[in-house]
Amino acid sequence: MSTPTAVVSETGLPVGTWQLDPIHSTASFAVRHMGIATFRGRFEQFADASLIVDQLGDAKLVGTVRADSILVKDGALAAHLQSPDFFDVERYPEIRFVSSTIRRDADKLVVDGQLTVKDQTRSVDARGMINGPAEVLGGATKIGITLDTVIDRTEFGLNFNAQLPAGGAAVANEVKLTVELELTLTQGDAQGEMG
């Protein structure tokens, strides 16, 4: 069996179809809580994610996480976050991102696209970095992508809040989203490039 190898496109992005390694990938969020600290959580299950890049560097990054896989340090809080006050996971089980443009500047990555939460779709601009491609243990070829963006959660129908005794909101509207993706060049795609 031939070892997958990556070709770099004209724009510096690695050519091919890159599929998510869900074990080594994360999607997380961070939000100011009670005006004094940062609260963090994550989504444990990706429904799918992939990066497809052609020889000219035209690329598309798509990804979906299961909203009901939200993980925080308290079961009651997790249930509240899954309720209609927040993600309403029974009605809206998935959170999805589809890129519109991707460009690479050295190891920096700029991704613009559409994020959908609770059937509300908004444009987001994500910034981060790309590592690789590199051959790893077992002979596979992988890349790593880290992206951050900041959203206003109320634009996606995540409106629940409470007022603090001295004024101000218990939960900030501004939320930082971070994805850390490990993606593998598909064997069939690599063979097609090499053939």
C-alpha cells in the first residue's frame, strides 16, 4: 500500500480531501461569567468535518458538532444548556459551519464562513494557524488546524441571562469559539493524486 503524500496548492494549502480525526479534535467555547471569571465548556461529538483543497487552492472547510454533546463540569448546568433557554437541542441538534473563503499566510490561516446555531445563520471570521502536512505514526499524512472566532450569542437565539445584584449580566453576550482539528489525508484521494 502506498503512503499518502500531500501536494501543496498554488495558495499554500495542502491539496486533497482531509477527514477529521474526532479522537484528537475539539470544539470549545469560553464566556465571561458573573463579570469576574471565564467559564469554559466543549462539545464532545463531531457529526462530521473535512477540508477539501484543489490544485488551485480553492478550498472548503465544513464541520458539524452535536449540540447535545455539550460537556461542562455540572450535570444540571449541562441540562440547562441543552434546554430551550440555550441550545434547545431537541429542536436544533446540530451546530454547523461552512467556509466561504480560506487563505493561508505562512502558518497563519484565515477562514470566513457561515455559522448556524438554532437555525440562525451568521457570517463569522475565524483566525488561527495550520500545521503540516506531516507524515505521522502509521504512515498517514495529517494536518492540524486551530481556529478562533468571537460571536454575539444573542444573534443565534441564545438569549437567556440574569441580572447581578449590583448590576450587569451573569453571562456575557460575547463568546469565544475555538476548534482544534486534526485531519487525515484520505488514502483514495492520495492515490488519485499520485496516480
